[in-house]
Amino acid sequence: MYHHVQKAPWYLLLIVIGVGQIVFAAILPVTNVIRLVLGVSSGVLLLLSLAFKQMTVFEENEELVVQFGPLPILRRRLPFSEMESVARGRTTILDGWGVHLSPRGGWTWNIWGRDCVTVRLRGNRIIHIGTDDPEGLEAFLKSRLGNARHVTVAAD
């Protein structure tokens, strides 16, 4: 069983910007349209701050789940049966943080730091999972990869 939560301070920046927009709209003489735009965008930023406060990686129903939260609007499920290989690595400066295509191929899911575990899936799909527990995540996934392959071989 694997369950790891990594926290990052990026959500604080989103809160500061969102609150700053509300203050800006309240104290400066702006039109109602600008107040509405600032109000809506600050609300979006405050919701996003809840989405990017932490990243949780855990096992659930024969899948590895990577989820930002505590408001889980971004979630990725990776079935163990589709994993072909797992390797510890480092993200590049260009990989950055968040969820996006990586310049070196595949997707990056990262909240903080540069350590990662790269998972290769069937169909030549790649996911770089940022983590402050690269040894633990790699060991867990390799044990599940071994189990999944063993079960597949035994079933044939």
C-alpha cells in the first residue's frame, strides 16, 4: 500500500494574487465590469489555490492515482497493468511545476522540487511524477510492476 502527500507553497501565491485583486477592485475607482472580472478571476485563483496546495500519490483499485488537492480537480489514474517500466529521475528546469506536456516527451505532474519517477506505459506513453519520496515511490511501483507481470505470465 502506498500513500504519500507532498505539499508546496505555490498555493500561497495564488491566494495573495486573488486577495490582491479583490482589494484592488474595492479601493480603486474602476468600472463595474472590471470589478466583475476581478471578482470572478480572484474566485478562480482562490479555488485553484485549493487545487494546488498538495499533490497526493496513492494506490487505489489496482491503479496509481496522482491527484492535486485538497480540491481534487486534477487527477490521473495509471493502471499497474499498463506500466512497462519505472525509473527514478530528475525533472529539468523546463519541466517546471504543474500538469503539462514535458519538453522531453510525455506528461509532467509535479508540485515542487525536481526529483521524479518516470513511468512508461503501453503505447509509448510517459508520465513524470514529481515527488519528494523518489526512492519509496520507485520501490513501490517496481514491486507492483513485478506483481502485475507475474500475474500476467501466470494467467497465460
